[in-house]
Amino acid sequence: MQRPTIAQVAQRAGVSTATVSRVLSGRGPVSAGVQRKVRRAAEELGYQVNPIARALRNSRTDTVGMVVPSISNPFFTSLVESVEHALGREGKELFLCDARSDPEIEARRLATLVARNVDGIIVSPCHGTESGPAVQATADRLPLVQLDRFVGGTSTDWVGVDDIAAMRQVMDHLREGGARSAAFVGSLLTNSSTEQRFAGFRRRAEELGMAVDPDHVLLGDYSVVWGETAVARLLTAGDPPDAIVCADDLIALGVTRACRAHGVDVPGTIQVTGYDNIEFARLGEPALTTVDQPRERIAAEAVRLLGAAAAARHGEGGKRGEGGGRGPSAHVALVPSLVVRASTRADAPSP
């Protein structure tokens, strides 16, 4: 059976082929009434735009690649969803890749997306240094925006949250709740998220005069199991801290679970905080006090920056796949908010 043509759609709708093209591509001024006529005619005929032919005509595919460290982490799952929604509002589709927290796999995923001729790439690098070469090599070929995490020394835009400011909120809240000492439980310092959060924790603890025993800095990975393991180590060492600050919610959920198993009251004996405000955070026992990242705003800003980068390349006459000269890279740090729940004390106890 022969596929319907754009000319047949135009004939049925009573408009020109140029008008049909404008309606179906979403570009150019067309009245709402004409749009309805054209879309109805296309639907009745079963006409579908040929994406390959359109890509050849426009030198773009209306697709964007995204690479995240681990799709099994609920934070990245929700972030991907937000990015997909933001791209959908721009009429673009998302190709998602999981780096499995491995820079070598990440590099292969980036190369694959370039080979598939996507219009741009959004990446949350899995390693603070080892991801650098592949991220920069990709940015030399296509518009690229780093999201949430970043690698330094690369000429790309970045958008995320201000982790230092977030940790200031966390530590101030714990201090107001009576904490005089604190532990930090995070992943190894191999990514910008943990590095920035630990730096913010340490700086604010010093400013507030909160004690941090060197043995109370425990670095492993972003998982519930690691949170449980860390608590076992803290309690075995004796003299536990007043508060445990976790680098993400998965760790914090493991911490609160282990506290229950060891008969430690949260927040009565130890206050616990998380980071990311994943859906499970409010379902914890007790519900987690955590840092909320504005995922919708982060995603919208990433898509905006990617579009600006693409426009800058094309505006300077560079061909697709070639690096173009640009101004300084954008570094957009959004301010997060603290969501206070039952794992911390809102008021300081009496002396």
C-alpha cells in the first residue's frame, strides 16, 4: 500500500503543501482553524512525517541525548523525567543512556549519541576527573550541557544547585535542633556532588563550632546498604554524633533503618538529614528532612542552555558537528530548599 503524501494532505485540507509543512513542523504562523484542518486531514489519511527526510532537510533530528550516572538512582530517574517533559514542550525527543557509574561506559555512550546525530547532549558526569576527556571531546562536536554534576576544565555550560548553600541550610537547622557534633556519610569524593556537599558540611560545621570527629566522615557509595553499614561503624566506635548528614536520600534511608535496628531513636538521640527529596524520603520511618532540588527548573534551564548553545553554533556559520566560537560558559547554580520532616528536631532541647 502506497504511503500518503504531503500533497494529498494539502489537497484534502484545501491548503498549499507549504502550509501543511508549517503546521506539521510547528514552524511559521498558521491560524488555529487551518491547523485543525491540516491535522485532521493528515490523521484521516494516515500521513506521518518522515523523520529521516526532515532531518536531512533541516540538518537536525529534533532529538537530544542524555547520559546519567545510574538510572537506578531515583533522583536521576525523576531528573530524566523532568528533562523529557521540558524537551517535549520544545517538540524534541530524548535518547537516554545509563553510564553505570563507569567513565569508560559513559565515554562509549557519548560517542554513540554523537554517531546517532542527535542535536545536543545533556550529561551528568559520573566522575569528577575521569569523565573530562570524553565530555570535552563530545562538546567539541555538539552542543553539550552538564547537569547536576560537572567536571572542571571543560568549556561547557552547567546547571544544578548550590550545594554549599544547601549544606549551610542543613547545618543551621541541625544546630537549631540542638546538635553539637555531626557525622558525614557520602560516596567517595570522585564526583562534584559529594565534593561540594562535603565541603559545605565541613565549612559550616567549623563556622558553627560543631565537632566533626575524623572517624565520623564515612565515604562509600550512594546506596541504602552503605547507609546501614556506616551506622554500624559509627555505633561500634562508640560516642555517636548528635547528627548524621547524608549526601543523598538513599544513604539517609539506610541510616534511619539501621538506627531503628540498633534501637537508636531518630531524632531523639541522633538527627538525620538526606539530600535530593526523592519520593521515598517522605515515606521513611521517620520521614526524612532533606534538601529539595528544583528538578523542573533545572531541566528547563538545561534545555534552554542547550538551545542557546545550538543557536550560537549555527549563528556563527559553523557546520553541524563542528565546534564554534562562544562566549564564556554559563554556570547556573539554583538555590535549593530544605524540607523539614520528622528525622530532625525543629526546636532545640532545654540545656
